[in-house]
Amino acid sequence: MMLEVNDIHTYYGTSHVLFGVVLSIDRGETVALLGRNGAGKTTTLRSIMNLTIPRSGSIKFLGEEMLGKPPYYIAQRGIGFVPDSRLIFPDLTVRENLEVGYKKGRDSTNEWSIQRIYELFPALEKLDNHLGGYLSGGEQQMLTVGRTLMGNPILLLLDEPVEGVAPLVVRTLGDQVLKLREMGHTILLSEQNLKFAIRVSNRAYVISKGVIRYSGSIDELKMNEEVKKEYLMI
């Protein structure tokens, strides 16, 4: 297992948000964490990065315990996080945003370059000299993913990658996630968009009110009308 999250309990102040969350990801999988808004998806990803530190439980990455380690250490070990807020640098160009994200990966691997990012996201190459603050929401999302890939992560965490973007961009981002999957990258994505998640993922977890309610293959989830109606339909 690349990532093993076991029985984590996370709080915001005195508010108990995650209740014994358990999930795992094997190398090369694309796994979706599905749920309605406020279900605990973002908190789960933030807990993995220790941006919001769980009070108990275990988070093992490549067999090493990460609970309580600083976020920069977790990033250095090979987990890349794409937040839902994007957090691009508005006063830097697209190329400069990508350059800021560059670092060699674990064991000095150097898989991603700006040219490879432009091959994955052709729209960004056309915007090479444009300031980040003038990009559309979908273009900023592509840039955020590209900047994270420039850090050569082993595991990519995507938080709500298609939230608030146009349907055409949703399709494009889906194509790009599938390309990453075909290249053998390991991805955990949190998402409300069931159609998008079904298209790009191998397996899924469903979370509601901070509790994992379902885990299984995407094909099994497609057939499970009870889970979809109870925890995913709006």
C-alpha cells in the first residue's frame, strides 16, 4: 500500500469533524473520495497533509508514519496537494508559477518539466506569458495541477478539481486525469461530481458527516442506487 489512513479523528477546535476515517491507496490507483458539500472530504485531504492535524489515528505513506509531521516534510516525501482554493500567484506568469513549483522528487527523480506540463495542458502553453490573475477558473485549475506536478510527487491529492469550472473544462480535466492514470500516477481526489469521478477512478470511498459509509470499486458504486441516493444525490 502506498497510503494507509487508519482510524483518524480530526477536530476544528472543539468540533469533531472526522470520525475514525479509514482508507488506503495502492500504487497506480486513482481513488475518489465522494460526498456532499461539508461531508469531510477536504478535511480528510488536509489531515493527510497535516494541515489540520488529526488528534488520533495513523497515516502511513510508503510505510512511514506521517501523523504529526510538518506539511513540508510530507511534501518532501512525495505527496503533492492541489487545494480547492487553487492558490496560484496572480502577479506571476504561467511559466513563473510553474517554475516556483519545481523540485526534484524522492530519490532525486526528475520526471516533470515545463515542456511536459505543456504537453499535458496545451492550453497553458498558449498562456505562457500571461499573468495568473487573468486566467479563467479552469485555466487556474490546470495551472495549479501543473505546478504541483512540477514537484514530482509520488502521490497526487486533488481537492474538488472540477468545482466551479465550465462543463467543457470538466471534460478536459477528466481527459488529463486519465492521461496521468495511464502514465501510472497514483491519485486521490475528493469530489462531489459523481459523473466525473466515475469516469476517472478505479475505486471510491463515500463519506458523510465525517464517516466513511461505503468503499468499493467504481463498477460496484454504479450499481449501488441506495448509496448514491442516500449520500451523493443533491
